[in-house]
Amino acid sequence: MTDRITVTRTFTAPREVLWNVVTGREQFATWFGTEAVDVPLDTLDWSLVEGERWSAVMHLPDGTTKPWIGDFVEVVPPSHFAIRLTDQPEQPDELAPVTIDLAEVGGGTELTLTQETPGWPDDARAGLTAGYGAFLDSMERLVERAR
């Protein structure tokens, strides 16, 4: 069993454009919410500073909400972004590490997203991978608008 999931996608955009989509406050609210979920900007506390905390509230299609908290671990423009996060703010010591690396490749930028998942069952890991696929789909739309 593996202790992490990794999702990779190549975008036909310069690395700086993709960096702004990944880390920009309004863009984060859009891709983290995907097309199906709203993350209102007034619920998003997001200042891109290492060591700072962030928080957001997802408004789900069924009318419920899901609070998120985390912190910024590493911010190295325009190539590396590491955060920790959880959707269980009552357990702030249970933050899951997530990294996003951006590498220039011929004609675009390759994004590699990794989340640590120690002890997760295979079905939960598969669900997480699918969820990140939806995030990357949203990023793709944001990149297209930004170009």
C-alpha cells in the first residue's frame, strides 16, 4: 500500500500563468470549489505567506457547508507550493500535507500534485484522486480564461 497519491497534468500555459491560478485567492476559491461547489470569497482567509494559516468554507450542492483549515508550508514562486489542510477543523493537528510542483515542459507546464495518505484505504485514496482530477479540470478552465 502506498502512503500518498500523485496526480500529474500538463497545461498549455506558461508556468507563471499556472502559478497564479494555483495560488491566487480568487482562483483558489474557484478551483478548490470546482464547478459543483461554491467557496465564497468572504469565507476564504488566504494570504500566501509561509507559516500563516488559511481557512475556507465550501457550500455544497445539498445546502450544507464544509469548513476547511490549513497552513502554508512552502511558497516558492513559480515552481513549488506546499500546504497542509483538513476538513475537520476540530482536529487542527491532523493536517494533511499537499504539494504542487510546476515544471516547464515543451510548450507548457507540468503540474504534479501529491498528498500524503498514510493508512488510507484504497477506496478513499481513489476518491481523493478523483477529487483532485476535478480540481485540475477547474484549473484548466481558469488557465484558458487567463491566456
